[in-house]
Amino acid sequence: MDNVHLKSSFSPLFPGLTVADISADGQEVSGREGQSVTLSCSYQTDSDGVYLYWYRHHSDLQAPQFILYKGAKTSTSEHKHGSQTSDSSTTLSIPKLTLADTALYYCAETQ
């Protein structure tokens, strides 16, 4: 089985709409095909109407691909990827890794 490499980052994908201080934990995660991994991103805000987004970027030849968004403090998802949020962080869970999951992952937020 091949190794799958993932890295999380933050990028201001929505300039001017930021209502929180947000930062990816900058972690680089590796796993084997079929395993599950979790990436995390921390944020601070006083607003209750924050939406958290996850994107992945496979290469400089493609635009980042939208994965999912979450309302802060919610924990449901209807996607392959799972997400959990708390008052200060959000995670992206990727079950059953495949080589296609190898990418740079971005978290972003907006109100």
C-alpha cells in the first residue's frame, strides 16, 4: 500500500469577510491507503454566525477544490469527509485514504 501525504494550512480565500482569527495547525499528516486521518484548524471569534470551510488543493495547475462547510459549533456532515467543530477549533476527518486524497488542505471562515 502507498503512503498518502496531507498538509493543512489557512488561506484568506474570502478576503474582507474574516470575522475570526483562524490558523491551521500546520501539521503534515501521512497515512496508508485505507486508513483514516484527521486535520485540525483553530479559530477565535465572538460571533455566533461563523461558517468554516475546508478546501483541498492538488497542484498549482488546479484551483482549490471545495470539500465542505460547517456552521461553527455543529457536527453533522453528509459528505465523505467528516467535520467536527467546537468553540475554538474544527477538524476534517478523511476516512479510507486513497492516493487521490494527497493534497494541501485549507481551512477558511466567513460570517
